[in-house]
Amino acid sequence: MSKNRSWGGRFAEGTHAATAAYTQSQSFDRTLYRQDILASGAHAAMLGRQGIITPDEARAIIEGLEHVREEIASGTFDWKPEHEDVHMNIEARLTELLGDAGKKLHTGRSRNDQVGLTFRLYVADSVRRWQDNAVALCAVLTKRAVQHKLDILPGCTHLQPAQPVSLAQHLLAYAWMFRRDTERLDDALKRVRVSPLGAAALAGATYPLDPHGVALEVGFNVVYGNSMDAVSDRDFVLETLFCAATFMMHLSRLCEEIIFWANPVFGFVRLPDGYSTGSSIMPQKKNPDVAELMRGKTGRVYGALTAMLTVMKGLPLAYNRDMQEDKEAFFDADATVEPSLRIMAGMLDELEFRTDRMREACKRGFLNATELADYLTSKGLPFREAHHAAGLAVAEAERLGKGLEDMSLAELQEIEPYIDEDVHAALDYAVAVRRRETPGGTGPRSVERQLEQLDQWISDRN
């Protein structure tokens, strides 16, 4: 059995070794050391300003924390399991260095509000990295879109050929998704960057603390509104995990398209060698393993969100030890989202688009049927009748083994007399794309407007 000197005064006997091993978190939360030292330094400086400790003690604590930070960064720090977590390991080492001055660091705070601020700082740092990588991914998507403004492919609904669209339009759809994801995190950061320090264990503190001063020193602008909520709030973890799950959902959708497109049945893309693998038995195979694995890793992040919702659903006020489970879930999501965004950007940058195959595929599936219906409407036929006539034309073309554009004028006029000599121009796939200039549409001017908007947004974020 061992006693924990930070809280063991109440106990006649120490903790069982198995209990200590089960409840410790220093094996994984040590990754928070930079944020913990930043928050502790701000707390010490505030204690000195407020006259709770002397200026010399505050200065010694801040210098000692920097010494501890250098030890950890260099790998010479001795992590001790008996100190439970990153916070107590750092404080114990500080006390070894400074003696009684080190013991004064914890004045006016609890591990409850200390952990809350440390973790919020870590989450905020992670979110900013996600955003940087998402903006870089959007930049790759817009760059590839510029290269393919005039190339067309079948746009699908229900995974069935629907209407021709430009490849640029298709790529920009994902750029808008990742832009939304990035902006969603802007909003989440407003609630992440709230300092709980000063709430102490749950009821506040009796010392003349300056929580707002500490918040400003660590880069936050807001402090808690209620001390009990402050130490028991994990909404900021849930919200960022939801954002992470949405990022991964969008990445997974893009992976799904790449996987389909890489199949020789489609043949829309050639996979870069650096983002593919082969088969141990079939020498011809070039597998989209990176896209498949990213699609699979989406489930890990969904799992982290679900786990945290489950942890929090039954907790009474205020702090409960269950909340220790927030760290590993978030760490795993962080270690999944950031490289996924970065790797997707690299894969897209090297992906070879087979635009000839895309154009050929437009001829399969009667993607210009809507054009025929619109053409007939322009000739004065009510749309519902035009829609019916276009459907009859598709059925006849399918019977003849032709595309609509390959049918003769006479064949088309047998179906609907409104059809005239200018019909074949209307059935051209490129013309179909060019005609759709409504805001956000696939027409060239609309695509240019999208590119301008996204380029400006990327520039503003960098």
C-alpha cells in the first residue's frame, strides 16, 4: 500500500497497489504537461499579484515550473505512478526543487478546476491544428478544381447517374463541407476557451483570487459563470468530439468516392503509389487502402463521442471521477483527425483524374434526359408533359441501344412533335453544364464565384 501525500491525511492506510494502478492517469495524461505548466504559471503569478503569496515565491514557482518543463521536454523527468496524474507529478517535482514555496502553488485551487483549465487549453490547441489542416485541405481541393473546371462527369443521386456536372463542382462540394467544419470549430472554441480556475473544488474559494486575470494570461477571455458547472462541465469535449466526428464523416464520404472511382469499372482516377498498397497474392491489384482505413477510422471517432456522452449522462453535480475518461477518448480522436486531414490533402494533391473516362461515362445513363425535358418546356410544353415525353424518349433510346444524343430527329419527333432541329445542341453534355448558372450551380461562372469565395476564405484563414 502507498499513501498519496496530496490527499492522504484523512486515511489511516494507503491505497492498494491494484487500486492505484486502476485509478492512475499519469501514464496517458502526461501529454498535458505543457498546458498544465502554462496554467500553473498563470495561477502562481496571480497569487503573487493578489498578495496571497510573496512576489519572490511567485517568481520562484514560475522559474521552477520552467525547469520542470525543460526536464519533461528533454526526457529526463522521472514520472512516478504514486503521484497519480500529470498535475501531481509536476507539483511533487516542483516541491523537490523549491521546498515549501512549491507547496504553495496549489493555494486557492483544486485539481477539479486545475484539470478543467489544463484540458481546455489542450483541446483548444488541438482544435487550432485541425482547423489549419482543414484549410490546407480546402486549398488542395480548390487547386484541383481550378485544373478541372471544364471537365465533366456524371453527377449522381442514389448512386445512379443523374445529371452531368463539372469535376470542379464535385470537388468544391467537399471544400464547402470542410469550410463548414472549420467554422463550426470557431463557434465551439467560444465555449472551449472558458477558464474554470477559481471555482476550486465546486463552491469557489475564500482567497481574493483574480480568475479573469488568469484567463487572460493563458489566452482565454471568459471565465466560468457558476463554480459547480465550471468543474463538472465537459460539454466542450463533447462539442469538439462532435466536430471531429463530422470531419471524419466528410472525409469518409470522400474516401468512398475515391474507392469507387479507383475501381476499373469506373476508372475515374488512378491512385498515387504512395497512397496505395498491393496484394500478397494478386499481382495486378492496386488497393485504395489509405482511403479504406480512413473510412474505417471514422468509427473510432464516433466511438469517442458516444463514450463521452455515455460517461456524462448520469453524473450528478459536481465533479465525479468518471470524468477522467474524457482524456483518452479525446486523445484518440485527436490522433485520428489531424493526420487524416493531412493525409487526405496529400492524396488528393497526387490523385490522377481520368477525365476521358468521366466524359465517356456521361453517355451511359441518359444524363441529358433533364435537358430534353427543359428543352421541351422552352418550346411551350408544360413541364409535367415534357417530363413524360423525355421519359418516353429514354425508354425508346434504351430499346434502340442508343443515347438520346444519338437518336435522329425523326426518331425524337415520333415521340414528341415539339422537338425541332435545335434539339441536339440542347442534348450536349457540356452545354448542360454551362446552362446551370444559378448560385452554387455547376455552370462555369457559378464555379468561378465559388472559387473566388473559397480562395478569399482560405486567404483570410492563413
